[in-house]
Amino acid sequence: MELLVLIHGFCRTRADMADLEQYLQAPGRTIFRPNLPTRTGSLAQCVTTLHTMIHPLLEENTSMVLIGHSMGGCIARQYLHTYGACSLSSCICIATPHRGSPMADFFLKIPGVALLRPTLMELRTTTKQPVDFSEEVPIGCIIGTKPTPSPLAKLLLCSPHDGRVEEKSANSPYAQSSIHLPYTHFEIHHREETAHHIRKFLQSDSFV
């Protein structure tokens, strides 16, 4: 059995990944949507919680794929960094700020935000990101290219973006394959086309 773990983003809940779960259902596949403390916990706490949740499931499945949207991709990346290849067969990041986001830099200048939303600290453009992705685990990046009409996004994001994350940040240098899709940050993980490309990557470790 193949275990797909769908990881939600910052200040979201497991329900945010329900559409992908529906699109990716298939015989011989188990799909799990963990509810992680992305609102109040640190990235390390999210990773530890994730490991506690999925560890029992690994006994019933032969392989595991981590699929994360936005900060969920950061959690998947940190999980790989912390626990190694383990039972992972691949890792897919959707609209993930691998190099941080100027939006996080902006909100963290507001007094008290860092205490209320500690995970934002991991999304700063100055945060040093893990660089030792295991060569044993193929990494795929799905990048949104449709900006939202948000005035704040227009002000803070100087290069092409999806309304929250710049394209250059969403494309990890450690990705084995990447693809650009014409969706905003808030819709890309709800689209069947995104699921189509995920299925392709699961079969061949490539979006092409």
C-alpha cells in the first residue's frame, strides 16, 4: 500500500486538502490529512506532531509520499531533513516558499505577531533553509503563476508570484522536476489539474 500524506499550510486546517484527497483516491493507496498546529506551533513542533501521527500508519503501508501546500511543503522538507529517507518514496511541494516570502517579513514587523504565529519565523526570506535533501527521495515542485489582485502582494512581491509566494522561491534548487501552473496561491491545491500532475510525478518522478 502507498501512503499519501497531504499537509496543509500556514493558518489552515486539514480540510484545506480535501479536494486533493478526492482527486488522488486510488486502489492500493491510503490518504491521510493530518491536522497540524501551524497556527500556534513552531515548524519543529509541526514536524514532531506529523511524525507521531504517521508512524503507526507506516506499519501498514510499504511507501510514503509527502505532499505539502505552502508551509506544508516546508514541513515536508523539514521532515525529510529530520528523519531522513525512511519510508519516503517522494516529496511534492505545492506553492512552497523554499526561500521564504517578503509577506512573512512584513507581518513579522508588527509587534506581537511572532509570539502569536511562531511558524511565520520559518517563512522569512532570511531564514536558513535545510539544504541536505536526500538524493534517495525525488523532490517535485508545483509553482503557481497567477497573481491575486491584493494591493499588499503588489507592493511586497517584486518578481512574478502567485499572490503569496514568488516563483523563484517556490522552485527549490533541489527539485528533481518542477512545473508552473496558472493558479493563485489559494486555488492551486484545489485544482484537478494539479492532482493530474501529482499522479504523473508519482509514476515517473517527473512532471514532464
